[in-house]
Amino acid sequence: MSSSPNGLTASEYIVHHLQHFATDKQKFIVDFSVINLDTMFFSILSGLIVILMLRKAASKATSGVPGRFQGFVEMMVEMVENQSKSIVHGDRSFIAPLALTVFLWIIVMNAFDLVPVDLIPMAWGQLLYSLGFAADPGDPYMRVVATADLNGSLGMSLGVLCLMLYYSVKIKGAGGFVHELFCAPFGSNPLLWIPNFALNLVEFAAKTVSLGMRLFGNMYAGELVFMLIALLGGAAALSLGGAFAFLGHVLAGTIWAIFHILIVVLQGFIFMMLTLIYIGQAHQAH
């Protein structure tokens, strides 16, 4: 007997909700021919929300007593500026706005995890059915948390890697950067060039992978918990009846959502801080 909200077994329900709306099914561990359209859509949508929010704050900024929205944005800007000033010693005209954008962008992407897990897939299925693209309005594959997709989180961390390399070359020069790759941290002895180079490659790879995996792991786990709570409602409906099931489902979901708000913000802050730290390290010579 099914215990899930959609008439599936618990394992089928989770597997279904972990599938992406993509151009094709992934055939290999690394398959660049597949594009997860849901991740692309919700990451771009989140970016547009942040841009419009900051644009609205800038257009309505006043030198007088700020309103709540302007005060919130000013508080975010001041917090990020203080953090960037203490970490990055150099020109921050691009780095501080970048950190603010990354911080707010990740928070908005993470916040989609607070939307009821079946709501957007059901609405998407109804839209496809009404437009004639689906034979029935059953839930199609649709994941709304872009940061719970390893492709999305690693894509952002690869962007941070590109910035690390760019500032390493910009600050130290191409010759200085190459010299550092082969001569740090053990010295410039030619016998140590290969160990130094290998260690620096491992360092860049470790920073990139850990940055993306940390964000992905936390958001993926949070997504799974919301699915388990959705299954809890289905199981309770079978054993306790509709009213008790509804109350328990709402209570469990509310408690986890309140706690998850902290995770949503914290993961954005951690990603932003590590981005600043890595770019700040690129400004320093070993």
C-alpha cells in the first residue's frame, strides 16, 4: 500500500522528486550533453529576483530616514563591505558587490526549499496538461532548489575558482603566479618544483570541490527532510485519519521550515565568506 501523497510508495516518491526536468537522461557520472532545465530556470529566476530587489532599493534610496526595506538592504551592504574590507586588501570595487550578489542569490535559491515540496511540480504538471504537452496532469520531474543540484553548486564554485586564478594573475602577474605555483610552499629548489606544483593543484581542486559540496550537501539533506515530512503526512492519513494527519503534517513541516530558515541564510553566508577568503588569498604572496 502506498504511503506517499501521490499514490507512490515511499521510495518511489523520493526517487521521483529527486529527478530533474532535463533535456535527456544522464548516462554517465559526468555527462555534459544533459542540461537540467529546472536548475537553470530557478537559478536564473533567483538571480533576477536579487537584481530587481537591489535595483528597487537603489531607485528608492533616500538620504533621510530609510524605510524598512532600504534599511535592510543598507544593513546587508554594510555587513558585506565590512567583511570584504577585513579579508581582501586591495581594490574591492568589484569584489564587495560580487560578494553581496552571491550572498543574496544563494539565499533566494535556498529559500525555494521552503515552498511545499509538491506545489510547484503539481502546478507545472497542470500547465503542461492544459497546454497539451502531457497526457495527464501527474507530477512531472521538477526540482526547484538549484543549490540542491550538484551541477548548480559546483558551477558556482568553478566560478569562484576562475576568480581566484584571475586575481592571482592580476595581482602577482603571470610570471609571479607561475613562480608561486612551482616554488611555494617548499622553496625554489628545482627538485621541489613538481611537489610544489602538485600540492598547489590539489589546493585549488580541494577549495573548489569543498565549496560546492558543502552547499550542495546541506541543501540536498534539507530537501530530503521536507520529502520525508510529506511522506509523514501520507502515512499519518492511513493510520490516524485526515484531521490528525493534516495537523501533524503542518506542525512537523512548520518546525522544520523555521529551523531551515537558519540553514538557508547560513549557507549563503558561508559561501560568501569562503569566496571572499579565497579571493583574499589570491591577493597574498606565499
